[in-house]
Amino acid sequence: MTTIKATCPVCGEVNLTADEVRLMVCSVDEHSYYAFDCGTCVDEVRKPADHTIVSLLISGGVTPIAWEIPAEVLEPKSGPAISYDDVLDFALRLRRTTHIAAFARPPQAA
């Protein structure tokens, strides 16, 4: 059985089997990554996976999982980032808007 060596940022080097590694291959290469749960600290560790790493992990027996990135992630962004105050203001406005809450309730039985 192949042993895959990876590094946990907390525990250092860890030895994994192919079944313990999740290889997420994205439709946009720079968003591909591999992940594993560290057996010592139990944290999930995610690391980027370029073509070389993808090839190495597949050759080591890791089954790749293909995923599509949502188009919204790739849209250009402009303006300032949303702040905590913006989110709070939005939540308070939702609280005052009763017609939005009406849509969230299940329909009344006749």
C-alpha cells in the first residue's frame, strides 16, 4: 500500500493512505486542492494541488473528485468589502420588513 506524506501545520509531517486523502479537482486549475483529517490534532488540512500534485496523488491511488466552481466566484469584484456593520444593518432591516417574513412561513392549510 502506498504511503502519502503530507504536512499538518500544527503537527508536522503525517503519513496517510490513499483513502485518507480527498483530491478535489476543479474546473479552474488554481482552485484544485487536496484535504485530509490529521490523525493527531483532528483538524482538516487543505492544501492547493497543481497539476504535479494531482498527478502524484492519482498515481498513489487517490481517487479525484471533480467539481465546478460557481461562476460568481470568478466575477470581478469592485468597491469596498462588506463589513460587519453592513451585515448587521442588513439583518436589522430584514427584521423590520414583515412582508419578507411572510414568504418564509409555510402556506396556511385551507
